[in-house]
Amino acid sequence: MKKILTRWLNKLGPGLITGAADDDPSGIATYSQGGAQYGFGTLWTLLFTYPLMVGIQIISARIGCVTGRGLATNLAKTNSRSVTLTLVTLLLVANTINIGADLAAMADAIKLVIGGPRHIYAVALGMICLLLQVFIPYQRYVRVLKWLTLSLFAYVGTVFASHVPWGEVLRGTLLPRIEISQNYLLLIVAIFGTTISPYLFFWQAGQEVEELALQRDGDSLRKSPNDAQQHLRRINIDTALGMAFSNLIAFFIMLTTAVTLYTHGAHDIQTSAQAAEALRPIGGEFTFILFAAGILGTGLLAVPVLAGSAAYAVAETFRWSSSLGMELKSAKGFYAIIALATLVGVLLDFSPIDPVKALLWSAVINGVISVPLMIAMMRIATQQKVMGIFVIGARLKWLGWLATGVMTVVVLAFGLTSLAQYYNDKFSIFQ
């Protein structure tokens, strides 16, 4: 069984890790809110977002594999420097906030299980993630990340440790009752923003460039198109399976909280650690431990991806050497960004900043940059002068623009609902 699993993990790569990293502790909190507040009423979102995720992630992977350069390098070639710098700076800020929130959630999960000082746990976890990225060679480090994806199966276990009315689940997923309310809309927007995140675009494109160095001595598909179809097919399969894995786990997280927390009236969930704690008296000790263990495992996977994607983006923008396969002395700027993002994320856990509000701002920033970034990616992927004969075809083009359009609507909806909530809160004082 282990040999079969190892063989399959060897076939999969950037797409699997990217998909798994999408279910970070912050994402777990969002999915838990969906299940706790609306039961089966938000499960449909994970079916809807799946093809959009696959389409846009395949495009980002192809950009890296075809050009042999990361996403930021290609952005700089096709956009003004000010636009590129703005997008990359916002990405760095959003990722750093997200790292801080994820480390806090991981520390809280450990404290819930064994007790002890959560701040010490946050520092230790941050240092572990940082040291692994800096001092373990890329080829071995990727294996570590692949094995960490297995931690997500904890959420499969939580479902089967609970009583699930599968008939109701099927009806709720395929025939959802969509509410027209401000809170429901905000949650849907948050789910979309969690599943289609800008840092995933940079990470997967960067990882495809790393794979080129291992498999083709750094030759891009455009430069050496001999076995291009094999690589493009591998990207399609890897990404489709990785995104399916991501949304399946998100489905199980939402389902677990729906059949436990929602049915018992525990609707007010703000963080993943709160979801785990609320599960203990309802789902039992085993369900609680599985849920908490999943938070820790996904955090160990997601924090390096968040820091790494920011480092790829910044290093490529300033034309620094950028590769996890390089030693520290050969890519000082690249590893400095990884260290900066991780250490500032750790420091945020010691600040008076509310982690829930910090995550909200992170989501806002991600939403702001996702739409122009997706538009820029579509422009890159359809330009023959950049992609050569590997410009994306009609089907992928249609799917990419659909994903961009949906995210545009989501961001506009988020802005309008946030504005409406602000004015409601402001004028309610005078009522």
C-alpha cells in the first residue's frame, strides 16, 4: 500500500501541493462558518468553484512551464513596473497577514489538545516552517510537502466519525436553498475568495519552473517543445486532481460542522480553533482530536506556500535569483523574503491585532488583487509573443475568462455588502 501511495505521490506535484495548501487554517475557519451557520446550504459553492479553480490554476502552471519564468517575471514583461510592484506588494502584505493567522490557529489547536503557552507554539511552528524551506534541498522538501497533504484526510475521518444523513446532503448540495441576506452573501464571497487565491497562482507557476530545473535542465517548453504534450498533460491531470482534493476536503470540513455544530445550534464560529473546540462536546473526543490535528497539518503545509509564493513574486520582480533548489548564499534575497514574511507573521501573533479582523483585511486585499491579476494572466496566456505555439486553446480561454468574471462579481458583491454593512452600523447609532 505504501509503495502504491508513494508511486502516485511521485506522479503528482505542484497541482497537488497547491490544492492542499488552499485548505489552510484560515480556509478551514471559513468552511466551518459555512457549515455551522447554514448547514448544507453552502455545500454547492464547492461544486461551482471546482472547474474555475482548475482552469485558472492550469493557466498559471502553463505560464511557468511554457516560458520557464515565474508569474511576476511575466507580469513585468506585459505590464508597467508600477502595476507589477503594486500587485506584488499587496500580495506580500496579504500573505504575511495570512501566515500570522495560520500560525495563531495552529498554536491554538495545539493548546486545545495538550495545553501550554500558545505564543511559544506559534514561534516554534514559524521557525520549523522557515528552517525547512531554507535548509532542506528542494527535491526532498517537496516530498515533505506531499506527505503533509495526507494530514487533510483527518477531515474525511471527522465525517465518518459523525452521523451523516447522506440523502439530505445530496439534496442540499444539488438543490440548495440560497438565502438573500447580507450575512449569507458575505459568507459566499468569503468562500470564493478562499478557494481562488492569488498566492496559489504565484506558487504553482514558481513550482513548475522548479520542476523544469529538475526534469529538463531548466529548458522551458517554448525553448524545447519535444515532449511538451507529455508535460501539458501532466499539468492538466496534476491540477485537476489537486483542486478536486482541495474542494473534497473543504466539502468534508463544511459537512462535519453542518452535521454537528449547525444541528446543535452552535452557529457563532470565528476561527478554526473555535470550530475544533465546539466539536469536542458534540462530536466527541476523537472527532475533536482529528479536527485539531488537521489544522496543524494543513498549517505546516500552507505557511511555507504562503511565504514561498511571496518570495517568488518579490524576487522575480527585482530579478533576484529565486529557487528553493538554491543554497542560501546563492539566493539571499529570495530566502530573505521567506524569512521576513514568516517572522512578521509570528510577530503578528504577539500584537494586539484581532486575528479575525486581520483575516478579513487579508481577504479584502486578496480580492482586490485577484481580478487584475487574473486579467493579466489571461492576457499573458493568450499572447503568442509570450507563449509561442502554446497559447491556451478556446476551452481553457473560456474557462479562464469565466473564472475572472465570477471573481469580478464576487469582489464587487463583497465591496457593496461591506459598504452597506458600514452604513447600517453607522446609522443604527442614531436610531
